[in-house]
Amino acid sequence: MANYTAKNVALGGVTAGLAVVIMCLLGSLGIATYVCPVLCMLLCCVVKKQCGNRIAWAWNAVVIVISALLAPDKEAVAVFFVLGYYPILKSVFDSFILSGLWKFLYFNTGITLLYSILIHTFGLVELSDDFFEFGVWGLFIVLLLGNITFLFWIPCWAVF
């Protein structure tokens, strides 16, 4: 069980502030929609390793709420809302048989649900226009590239 000292709370607060700054400043760049959540997840890894799961869950909630209020790129916040829990859940996935399959299922289910909700529920048609810019296969190409990126990031998470 983690020891909840002032050091842990301070580390969580400083890294949460840094994550919000990343979401706000880099979120104004169009290409950073997927980079910002990944950088924030790396900060979550640090918080989880130093402070434990409870503070990491609270850290995630704080970053999501403040980023949703302040960040200009709401799509990046939504991606972090769906996938930002991965560093905390990684140890759970590692305990399963075929852990790689569960990790890819988590990623694909999260991304598919996220964009289905954003396009169909919130009516963000410009997102579907971006995906189908390359025809019907555009969505599958984006999902394939996301899976390849996720595949390369899995060994990086092992450090934490």
C-alpha cells in the first residue's frame, strides 16, 4: 500500500499541472491530438510508480476535468478520457492470459466507441469527413495506424 505523504500529493499536483499545460499548449496544434494524451499517459506512469494506484486514479480524474474546461482541443481530451487509464490498467492486463490481445481489445474498443459517440451522438460530422477523406478505407487506415503506434508504445510502458 502506498504511503500518502505530502511528497506524493505534491508530485501528483505538479505532474497534473504539467499534463494540463501539455493538453492546453500542444492541443492548439492540429497534429498533437494524439500526442498530448500519450505524453499525459507517460506522466500518469510516473505518478503511478511513485504514488500508487489510488493517487493515479485521482490524478487522471483531475487532469480530465481541468483539461476539459481549459484545453482547446476537445478531441484530445476525449482520447485521454478513453485511453488515459491504460498505465493504471496495464498491470491488470498483464495478469491475463493473452495480455497483448486484451490490450489491443481495450485500445480498439475505446477508440471505436469514442469516435462513434463523437460522430453519431454529438454530431461532429467534420470528424467523419476527416476519416473518409481517403474514401471508405480511410477509417480502417487510421485504425490500423493507431494499432501500429500502440504496438510500438507497449514496450515503452514496460519501463514504468
